[in-house]
Amino acid sequence: MPNKIEKNDATWRAELEPEAYRVLRQKGTELPFTGEYDHVFERGTYHCAGCGAELFESEAKYDSGCGWPAFSAPASTDAVEEETDASHGMVRTEVLCAACGGHLGHVFEDGPAPTGLRYCINSVSLKLEEK
């Protein structure tokens, strides 16, 4: 991954819609089943809504029934980063955009083969570039 994208908080606030800022920069979460991409399955590439970095391919997207877009794998091994999230009385693995550090969602080990992973991602963190 090339150099990290670094912007101050005022710049992020000015560039992002309020809900995108809340999720990407303040680690918020959309309500389940409300996101734009929950039931979208068009072919394309999902990019970070904060910086435009390529994150997920539509071929890895599936309907997990969780209420958020779900992917079995990122577009590449260096597209996302993971951190331990011990908020809300539980321990989960947070998924971040590797380029800008924006909060995307969480990854769980209950996904389909071959990865067994479910990247549960907030729609507002994504922008779909259809093919």
C-alpha cells in the first residue's frame, strides 16, 4: 500500500456527508437493513467512500442476512487492515481502509467457503463502481 492518506478532522468533516463522517471517522454503524448496498449485487468494484481506494469486488459479495453488505474477502491482501475492537462489551475484529484508516465494519469467522470469513461492511463506507 502506498503512503497513508492523512487529513485533519476539519478536512474530513468538510469532505464527507455527515453519516459517512460518523461511520468512517467516528467508528459509527448504520442501522441494519438500511444501507444502500445491502441487497445490491451488480458487478463492480467497491471503493472506500472516504478516499476512493479499492476495497472489495462484487464476486466476493453475498447475502448473509446480517443487514449489512457482506463480502468473503477483500479485493487484495493489502486493501484493508484489522484491529481488535473491544467496544460495546464484546471483542470483535474491526476492518479499516488500509489507505485512509476509515472504519468500514467488522469481520467474523462465520462466512462461506473458501475463506470462512464475513466482512460485514457499512454501505456508507463504500462507493460501487459498476462494470
